[in-house]
Amino acid sequence: MRLPVLLGLFSGCALILVPASEGCGPGRGYGKRRHPRKLTPLAYKQFSPNVAEKTLGASGRYEGKITRNSDRFKELAPNYNPDIIFKDEENTGADRLMTQRCKDKLNSLAISVMNQWPGVKLRVTEGWDEDGHHSEESLHYEGRAVDITTSDRDRSKYGMLARLAVEAGFDWVYYESKAHVHCSVKSEHSVAAKTGGCFPGKAWVRLENGSRRSVQDLQPGDRVLAATEEGRAIYSEFLTFLDREPNTRKLFYVIKTQEEPQRSLVLTAAHLLFVASNCSGYQTTGFRTIFASAVQPGQCTMVSMGGSSLRPVHIASVHTQQDSGAFAPLTRQGTLVVNDVLTSCFAAYDNHGWAQWAFGPLRLYYSLTRQSGVQEEGLHWYSRLLYRLGTLLLDPGHFHPWGMAETER
């Protein structure tokens, strides 16, 4: 047990020593006893987080209107919480219908309101909209948004009400009007996509003997096609899985290349992919890593030419699909060629170089112990440790908004 403990301590020290320009230092007041955080009301017209509502960092894209006759109507759940007053001016019960995520956050907020102002309840003036009263592509049409006030309709409370909504976990809160606060949440589908970085089980890699092997069937010691920092093809030892979920079903991004033969890479939103703005040159020096969810058609990525070399090609299209299994292989090189497309082994944090450095102790651990056997199901303990330390110490702007499945707030 001593080696894993020392390894954990070393990794923590490594993260703490990240350059100060990234805002990871302990800051002023380090070591002092923390006092309860004072909540600051939102200002009129302020929204949190400070991005547009239907962007990845907030509630995400509009997915289409839900009607009583649509298949997605079953996604809506009625909210009969007695601590919430529903205006329901249409007398249809529509304002009580919402997604489960919206319901959970609203119920949490109702408790906060009663604690903040004894005798006052949360009031919902608008919920799911089936009558077209809101702007085009409003999240009210999906049951993912509510407009709220307090039961006493004291407008001086609405700034603090907005802050309480943020604290309750709504994905986007807007002090939209003097008469109400607007809140919305991510779709159930995007929440299900919180996977860190993985490939589906049927994704494949090339072995040094020229054969192909499914990602799910990799064994420690297998030498798989990867790449050096300069973009040279190399075979690297597979060490372990940073995440291994053979029985799950996830939402994946499908990235298809343009030039023949076309390649199709399937990976989760937070996984890192090497891209460049143009396809000149045959080295990765002009390439950078971005999250799969940020990849755009027209960008360039690197593909394998039968295992002997790599070359840049254009990305033709990007779409999403459901698939089975979720596997995140770690190689000694920190890179991996999956379905003939070069990828990073890392996810959730946007800098491949730093991720490779942070996982150095884990690579050393496997070198010293020469452990065999496949990682147990679930997220590797070292991945979980690094993610938790990183989100505490580093600039949150470097992390993918969907993070990892086990870190849901």
C-alpha cells in the first residue's frame, strides 16, 4: 500500500507546482479557518455563468419542442412539491411539468428560499410551454426552464433569489426582468454524456504485429500504434484503462474525415483530439489539442497510413450518436491511434502536455510494479484524484463543462 500512497502524494505535489500563471496557488489566507461564504445577489440583467444560455458551458443547445403527442413527452415529470406555488394561469398543469433535472434543482431551491426567508415560498410563473408564448427555441418548450419569483412578490428579493438558484445547481440563471428570474438546465441527454474521455468498446487500434484489436480487448503490455511529440508513428505500450465501463451506454461524438479512405472516430465530448487550422506539413508541431465537442468541419487532424506513418486530413463532419461501452486506454507515450485517427489518451483538461506530465507518476508506478491484468470497472483512482485536485487548484476555464461522470454537482 505504501507505493500508491506515495504516488498520490507525489501527484498532489505535482499539481500544486503548476505555474502560478494558471492561478493554482493556494492564494491569500491559506491555512486560515474558512468562514461561511457570503452570498452576493445577482444584479439586474446579470446571468450566471457568464455565457449564452444555449452554449455548452451553460444549459446547452435546444433539442426541439416537446408536445403532449411527442415521444419525448415522457421525459417530463409533474412537480407537486407543496413548498412551491405554481401560477398555472392556463389551468392545464403545464407549469408543473419539467425534466427530472429541472425538478430536482427547483425542489432544492424551494428549501433554500424557505431557509432564507421564513414564511416565504418559491413561486413558479412559467414552466413548460405548450402554447408558443416564448421566443423561438426557448428551453421552456422542452420543460428545461422556469421563471420564478417569491410568494410575497417582493421584488427586492429577486437578486438574492437568482443567487440562490445558482447555488441550487441550475445550469443557467438570468435576472431577466424586474418581475421574475429565469432559470434553465441541461438536457437529460447532455447530462448522460458526462463521461470524461472514452471510446466505445468496438473502437479499434493497430498492434505492432499489424493486426487490429478492439479497445475493450486490450491487455497490459500490448504495443499499440501511437505518435511522438513530432508526429512520428511509434508503437507504445498499453498500461491500463483510465476509465473502463463495458456495460454502459453513452453519447459519443462521431468525427469523419474527408479524404479517401475516410476514417470515422467515435469518442466522448471531453476527450482531447489533435487538430490544426490547415493541413500543411506532416508533423504535429502545428497541431493543438481541443475537446471533441469543439471540433469543427474544415479543421485538420492526423490519420494513420496503414500503421507506417501519419498525415493530416480534413474533417468532413461531426455528429453525435449513442454507443455501448466506454474505455479510456493509457499508453506510455500518452497518445493513441484509434480507428486510424491520432488522439490523446487524456480528457477533461484542455492541455495534453500537462496531462501527460501529471500522469507521469502513474506511468512510473506501472513500470516499477509491472502489474498485469485489466483495470476494474469504473474510473481509475488516479484519474479521480487528479480531477478532484485539478478542479480545486487550477483555473476552471481549462476543464470541459461536462467533466467526469462521477463529479456531478
